[in-house]
Amino acid sequence: MVELIYTDVKALDLTLDELRRCNIPDKYLGPLWVSFVSGSNKNYQAVHVPNGFPNPYILLSGKDKDEEDFKGVERIVAMITNGRFENKISDRGNWDICNIIDIQERLTFQRILEFIGEYGREFKRVKIPKMFLKNMPQFDYELSFLPKEKLTFESSYLNYPRLDFS
């Protein structure tokens, strides 16, 4: 029996340089969080969801709940990503305000890197607090350039019968 090990990987507190060294295949890419601060010193998160339904999307949230600032940040993120949003900001109670920006193109790892680079020109303190990789074969993450101390793993095993050609 051949045993293939597949792993879901969570990476925390990455820098843009660490992320650039990864070159993660798009088929493993899950949600990726980017946090930043607006010119008005308000805190935001943009969760990039490449496998959203019906399209990839970004969930933009503002912890400071400043709707006017949020609208300006939302326009900038939509411009950078060529995304579309409705003027329906949701208030999630004690947590934050948010809205979804639909992305009209395939959301690849390289495109997300480009977006993050642009965010760095528009916003302050751009960070990558969290990234998920899904169904990644063990041999791929073992060769990854991600710092191991920033990773957690959740493995699953698939057993396939060994073929006997004798």
C-alpha cells in the first residue's frame, strides 16, 4: 500500500519577502489575509479568497468602523484589484464593518503578490497575518521556503493499493 500524505498548512505573520520566495502553486492556495492601516490611521483586513463562489473575492473589513474612511479604502482596493463592490457595508456588531469586493479574474498567487505590493504604496504597515494552503502533498511543503516556525499542519492520509507488475 502506498501512502500519500496531504496537508492543510496555515502560515502566520509572513512578510512580503517571505511570501515572494514561496512561489506557491495556485492549486494549493486558500484564503490569504492582508492587514494594513489607512492614511487616516484606521485598521483594515483584506481576506483574499481565490476559490470563492461564484467568483474569487476579497472580504474587506474595518475594525475602527469608520464608514467614510472605509469607502475610500474600498475604492482603492477595488481599483488595485479591478474588483467590483456594492454600496452595502455590513456592520458585524462589536467586530467590524465589511463588504465584499468581487474579483472578475482568476485570483492567482502571483496576482495576490502584485496586489500586496500595490497596497504597500497606498497604505501603511502592510502585513500578511495569515495564509492557508490546502491539500498540499507533503513533499511540496517540505521543499517550501516558508519559515517552518511560522507554519502549522493538519495532515490527512490517502491509501492507494500498490500496483504489482510482477
